[in-house]
Amino acid sequence: MNRLDGKVALISGAARGIGAETARLMVEAGAKVAVADVLDERGRETVRALENISGEVTYTHLDVTREEEWTAAITAVTGRFGALDILVNNAGVYLGLNIEEATLADWHRLCAVNLTGVFLGTKLALPALRDTAARSAARSSISRRSPGSSGRPAIRSIR
């Protein structure tokens, strides 16, 4: 049994680099993974490569600066896999400019992706993450056999 067997992960900025490597490691650990990015063709290539490890991989377009795209991505992931256990806010941009070269528009783009994207992803994924956690807690509270029982399932506690 792998550490992430059955877990569902949504990874932003997963078309290449650290995001793609994170997706690979999670797939190898047994997770169902949604690769999300604005680089659609590169993201689909990443998914094709990961499908050789596991068929439980999908691609979804995601501009992390847009609330409606986060909502659509989370809906797509929960619709396909039935849950969301893990969110990796990986998307990010690097300007590669010193402060004298950077424009205010450059700065706003950096903040939109690196800060606002994390805020939106976390805020909008929380309901799905909580729902999955609550269902998991309810399932784990049902034991197959309680000491002294006849072997019928027993409910210890459901919150």
C-alpha cells in the first residue's frame, strides 16, 4: 500500500518543473492527480507521461488569478474523482528583472499569480477539502469489528 493510495490531489502550475515533478511523485505514491496550468499543451504532455505510471491523472486548465477558473477546476476534479484531499498551490512566476527594470505591471502580475492565486486556491478549495475530510472521518469511525461484538460493524462516533 502506498502512502497516498486513493487520495485526490489538485496541483496548480503542474505542467512543468516542480509542479510536474510533484505530480509524478504523488502518482507514484498512489494519488489520483489533477495537473492544472495555463500551459495547456505542456500540461497535457505531462498527463500523458504520468498515465504511463497510473491512469488516474487528468488535466484541467487553470489561470490561478481567476476565481471562476478555480471554481471550474475544483468542480472538474471533484466531478471526476469524487473528492479533493490535497491542494498544492505551486503556480508561480519569476520576473527575472531587477527592481529598476521591473514595471508596475510586472509587479502586479507577480502578486496576482504568486499571492492572489494562493489565496483564491486555498479559499475556494477549502469546502471540498473539508467535505472529503468529514466523509473520511465518518468512514474511519466505523470499525469492522469491535471487541466483544458479533463481528457486525459498529459505529464508534460520527460528528
